[in-house]
Amino acid sequence: MVEECVFCKIASGAITVKAVFEDDECIAFPDINPQAPVHLLVIPRKHYADVTEAAQADAGLIGRLFATLTRVAAEQGLTPNGLRIVVNTGPQGGQTVRHLHFHLLGGRFMGWPPG
């Protein structure tokens, strides 16, 4: 755990959130600034600064997180009409919290390009 990391605090339970899914490896919860009717974050409990660091340290984790994302998407009723999964990496990629996290968005049409 990185003490100043808000997502590490959420993952450890020091900050409580309304989890929609959690297991020993990750937790899924609503984004505080939703951009769609369904906007959840899925974070690993272990701290990785971004997806590139996680992929180098534990490539299998990325696959397990995607399995969780698709499970949560189905539980949220998103799979019949579609969904978007976003992972921002680094400052130019729009990453504002330096803890790997995936955005799961759905419940509306997602335009392209995204931003």
C-alpha cells in the first residue's frame, strides 16, 4: 500500500465505498464523477502505478481484471447493448490517480472519438 494513494486506502478499507463487487484481488465501485448512467471503477488491491507497470509485474492480473470487468458489466445489465472499458495511463493519457484503475461505462451511446 502506498500511504498517500486514495485507491490504496479504498482497497484496504481505510476509505469506505459502496462496492458492487470485491474479492481478494480487486474491488469495483461507482466513480465519484460519473460520465455515464453506469460508471464504475475497477482497481486491483495491490498498488501498481499504471497498466504498463502492472503488465510487467503480473501480466495475468490484467486478464483477471478484464474477467472481473466483464462479470460486473453483465451484472449491471450492460452486455446486451454495449459498454466501454477505459484505462488511462500517464499524464497525456488523462490518468489523474497513479494507481491502476479501469473505467467501466455504459447505459448510453458512447461516441467516437472519445476525447
